[in-house]
Amino acid sequence: MNSSVQTVEQSAIRKVSWRLVPFVALMFFINFLDRTAISFAGPNGMSKDLALSAAQFGMAAGIFFVGYIVLEIPSNLALHKYGARRWLSRIMVSWGVVALLFTWVSNVEGLYTLRFLLGVAEAGFFPGAILFLSQWVPARYRSHILGLFYLAQPLTTVIGAPLAALLIEAHGLFGLAGWRIMFFGVAVPAIVVGFIAWFYLADKPSDARWLSAEEQRWLTDELAQEARQKAKTPGAHPGLALRDSRVWLFSLVYFGFIYGLYALAFFLPTVIGGFEAQFGSKFNVFQKGLITAIPYLPAAVALYLATQHATRHGVSRWHVGLPAFIGAASIPCALYMQSPVTTVAVITVTACAIFAALPNFWSLPARFLSGAGAATGLALINTVGNLAGFAAPFITGALKDSSGGYQLPMFVVGALMALAGVLVIKVAHAPMPRAAALA
């Protein structure tokens, strides 16, 4: 590669990294915060006000994924047809409106209904965002781009947990309970940013006025060449992608990781809330929010370092499998620790393992999926994986009610993450191509 072409390449990737990734990551930040806001509301007044058992709370957390799963593939195909700018904007405004209605929920039936409708509104956002970013950079840079995007997820809790706590502490404002104010406060940004996305995003490099003509041409040519190569494989056809055994195996791998992620996300605030009874440690609402955030800051660092390593050396099965085994071993151990400090330390190891694996995971199916096959295959993987989003909170809550503690449910989490590690070692063999260093 001559120096002028390399300069254009590095400049184009840098611009995509700074212009698109932070904005789509902000959308993801708001998405994950709205989705998991119930985890902060539950132990801070909502469960008491609505008289929820642990199983009912788990059902409310999990029923979100029923509507989400049903519409996941149709939504991603619509994005492929109509373009990411229109479709991602539409999704975001829709879920913002539904999220706002949680401010006035009055009973468990209403909570179930709104959580279901929130899943319907959000359907397709995450795989759509993955597909959108994947269509802007060649395969050798995808791990780098998706890693930057995925940083939004752990940072949602690092920033979002204390923010949610501050909103909850505004109890009595406008005559509302603190948890209701929190729902209102995290819903409004979704509507505002959704409208902005309509004007800010571009569907493809040739539409991006912030790229030079040379950068547009280089990205367009690279992506077109890659698409032509993939078009010769079954992964380019949506029907064949659905019948590809690798897609289904990756779906099961993702199920294991998402089961661990949402067991952690939905019940960590509750576990921390139980420190007083377990260890005699007393914390106010804001302190609990800060403690909830602790595991996710190291997790963000682990995510960044893992994706940087994968970008330089190529994504291998061990970039996903090894974190799966570490998470499987650590998460059941957290409940046998003898202090809040050691408990949070072990939970931090689990969070680091999950987030180190997830962005590198999405680089693996992109090796053989393209076009409508990519839209369908990625949506299927996300759909099957997000069955765990329903199963994890419901099963965790039900097992906690029946067993009297979180030991049994956490062993289930560990077993499923171990299975994910075994499967990804089996299905992923070839290393990804190494990316050029970004200056």
C-alpha cells in the first residue's frame, strides 16, 4: 500500500471513529439505561409501592424481551430496506415515549404492559446499530469500531447508576416518588436524541459530507470489494443464513453471555441493597448507586484493552472463550465472599469478563455474513441471545424465591457462561485479519 492511500485510509477510519461511533454509542447508552432503569427503581421504592415479589420483579424485567424478540428480525430487515438514519431515529423516539409512561405506572399489570411495549419499541435497535457500524468500515477495523461502540454499555452503569440515584433522591419533586422521577429523567433524552439522529446520521459513506471525496471513494471501494467477495458465500442470502449451523451456534454463545449480563444488570442493585442485612453495612441511595457502578469502570477498561489486542492480532476464539470461562468461575463465587469489598471485587471480575468478550464476539459472525444475510443472521443471533434477557431475570427471581438466596441462580449463570465458552471454541477457528495501526 502506497503512503497516500494509507493516509486516506487512516483519515477515513479516524473520522468514522470520531464522527459516528460516539453518537451511536450515546444512543446505545440511553437505550441500555432505559432498558435497565427498572433495576434501580425496584429496590428503591417501586417493588414496595407496587407490592412486587422477586419473581414478579423478574417477570417485569424479562417480559421486555418478548416483544423485543418477536419483532427483532422484521425490524432489522426494515432497517436494511429503509436505511439506518430513518429507522434508528424512529426506534429511539418510540421507546422514549413508552419509557416516559413508566412515570405513572400504578400496578403490576401496568408494569408488565409497559415493559412489553418498551421491548416492542426497542426491537431492532442493537443489531441495527451493529449492522450500521459494520457497513461503514472494512472487516479488519470492525473489532476496533465495535469496541468503541460497546464502551457505552459498561459506562451506562458507571454514569447511569449515580445519575439514577440522584434522580431517585429527588423524591417528592412534582409530588412524585423518587423512582418515578428517575423514569421520567432517563426517558426524555431518548426522544430528544432520536430526533437529532434523523439529521445527524448518514446511511453510507457517499452520503457523508464530512468525508473528503478521496475518503468516500476509498471506503466505498473497500466495502464494495468486500461485499462482492461475501456475495459468493451462503452468508449473503437471508434464507441460507437462517439455516447456517454457525449462526445458531453463535446464537447459543450469545445466549450464555446475555444471561450473565442481565442477571448482573437487573439484580446487582438488589444484591447491594442486601449488604445491610448480610454484613450490617448501611449505605444511602446515592452510595448504593456508586457501589453499583464500581464493577463497570474496570469492565470498560477491560473491554477497550481486549478489543485493541484483537484489532492488532486478529480476533480469535480465545478472545471470547477465555473471558467466558473466567466469568463462569467468578460469578457464583461472589455470594460466598465475607464482606462488601470482596463481593464487589469478584463481581468486578465477572463484569470485566463479559464486556471483554462481547465486542469481539460480534466480529466473528461478520466473517461470513453480508448484505441481507447479515441483517437476518445478526438479528437472529441477537434474538436468540435476548431470550436470555427474558429468562435470566425471571429464572433468577423465581429461583431466589424458591431457594431463599441467590446462590443457586448464580450457579446457573456460571454454567451457561461455561457452555458459551465451550461452544465458541468449537465454532470459531480462523483468526481475523490484522488491522493497520491507527495513527
